[in-house]
Amino acid sequence: SHLFGKEEIQQNHDLIGRYRHHIVNEMNQYNLQLFVKSYTSRRDLEIERPVAGSHINARTLKCPALLVVGDSSPAVDAVVECNTKLDPTKTTLLKMADCGGLPQVDQPGKLTEAFKYFIQGMGYMPSASMTRLVRSRTASGSSITSFDGNRSRSHTNEGNRSRSHTNEGRARAHTSENQRGRSHT
């Protein structure tokens, strides 16, 4: 039940039933037991938000991170707290409106679009293929954070290198596919 919000538990009996059936009848119970044991004995990541000018080697994620949570998820407070401990220049928090604990089930289109924007922000996808993500509001404010803001890449040239490398790789893959296609015809 930790995946589901109160609304899902009360209103989406089919989904709950499918998960229960899958867990009881289709999963290896020994592996499930090991997973639950591992999950319940996990330790804190001990991460902290880096502050300019102090403690340069703060324990935090060094890569871009996208945190996704439904606005009525039981995990919303934990995800928001995690966001406060991460570098804001590398972290995007997406609190999805009208979602419980399974945004991929409740709002798959919005989640897919959010992934596209996140990947585009890292320079891996051209902007021409992007559509506009509709912003939705929650009682606590905007449900989307920092998708429109420019991500700072001044600390490295990774954004530019990744983009050119990706485009070159695509061109090479496309060319080799065309050559293979011609040789078979």
C-alpha cells in the first residue's frame, strides 16, 4: 500500500487487486522477502545541499536528477525533503497534479513529456521534437519546477559535448542503416 494514495486505495479496486494478485501469485516470494528486508533496512543517504563558499565537498548527487511525485502520494513529503538536500542547479522536482503514488499510471502522457523536457535540458534531444507541457496548478503552487529555467552548465562543457556526440552518433547510425538497407536490395 506504500505505492498508493488514499484515493487510489478507496477508488481503484481493480488496480489494487491486480497488484495483490501479481505479488501473491506471480512473484518469487523468497526474492520479494529479500527485497522487503533490504528496503526496510536501508540507511539514510546522508546527502546535503551544497552551499556556495562552504564545504565544497558536500555529499550530494553530482548528476542531474528528476524527482517525480504525485501531489496526493503518501511519499510527497519525503520527495520534497529530498529535493531540499540536492543541488538546485542540477535537480528538477515535478509534483504532478491529480496523481497519487503511481504517476506513470495516473498521468503517463504528462510524465513522458516531463522526461522529454528533462532529457532535452541535458542536451540529449533536439527542441524541434518537443511539444508544450501544459502547466497545472495545485493548492501549494506550481506543480512543475524549473522546466523553463536554463540549467547552468558553466561548470563543465558536458552539455555541448553530449549534444554534439549524440548528434554525430545519430548521423553515423543513420548512415550505416542506409548503407545496410542498400546492400540488401
